[in-house]
Amino acid sequence: SPFVVWHARDADVGNFLHAHAQTALTALIRRAEQTFEHNGAPGAELFKVHMIRNVLIVLLMAYFMTMNMTVERAYCAAPLARGDTGFLISETIDFCEKANPLFLARPRWMQIATCMSAYGMFPFYALIAIAAITDAWASLRFLLLPFLGAKLNAILFYHLMEFTSDTPPPNLVLYFGVEAPYLLSIGLVFSKLVSGGKAKANHTWKRGKLN
């Protein structure tokens, strides 16, 4: 089956995504270095803020896409089991036993939601990473804003079901340590979409420089 073919090769997923993430971050850094000059002097503070936000977004999207292609697709196809050698599977089981037993129980609604996430959200995460690297927030706003709304709704529903279930998360620190990046990413991406990714105050983009 397609899952078996993917599962046999998923040990290489981490290396594959790591290499592509490095390429993307290198391109982002080069673009920022060419762009962030202010009247001939380095705009150090503005550079730092812009770089931190964009690099963080790219890293978060790489993390989400890794989970899409490994744990979520495995979970969609079959229950997670000890002895499974899939990428990040044993780590996920360890985490769930300590902080998220409902996920490990795999109720039908959770399986369906995870399948939708594994296959439906990947292209949007890729678009967000591209927007962060190329600063194309304004042109992708009409696609990404509805996605953010849908994702926020899905996350709130997920947490509601978690905390009202018979097995709520027993370890909140571990639980939100894994879940918080999804909420953080929504805030970061929303702020970029609202501002169009441009620098604020008296700075405007023009011919690759801040004027």
C-alpha cells in the first residue's frame, strides 16, 4: 500500500527536511542581509526582530510538516504501537503515555482529525514557509487567513475534547510544551498577514532597502 511504501522510507524524512530547511533558512538570511540597510547603516534591531520572527516561522512550519509526514500519517493509517520503528513514533508513544492518553487511545474522531491534518494542512504549512522566506505575505493573505481561521477552530475543538474527556492531559507542562507551538504559530503568522510582512514605523520597502 502507499502507506507501507512511505513507512519503509520514513527514516530518511528527518534528513530530507533538515537539508531543505537549511536551504530555506540560508536563502532567508541572504535576503535579509541584502534588505536590511537603513541609510547606509545596518538596521541591527530591525534586522533582529524580522529575522527572529521569520526564522521561527520557517522552523515551526518544518516541524509541523515533519509531523504531518511521519507521526500523523502513521496514526491515520493504524494505531501507534510499541516496536514500530517509524520516525518519531516511539517518542510520540512515550509522550502520550505521560501527557496525552486520549491521543494514544485513538477515538474515531481523533483519527479522522489527524488524517485531515496529515494530508490537508501540509500544503498550507509549505505556503507559510514560502511566505516567510520570500516576504510574500501580502500576496498570500487571501489564502492563508481563511486557513488560520480553520486551524484555530480545529485547535480549540481539539483542546475542548481533550480536557472534557474521561482521560484529560495528566501533565500540563509536557502537554502544552508540544501543543503550544501550534498556537504560537497562529499568532506569528496572523501578525505577518495583517502587516503584510512589512517593517512598520517610518520604514518602507523600496528596491531591496529600507528607506
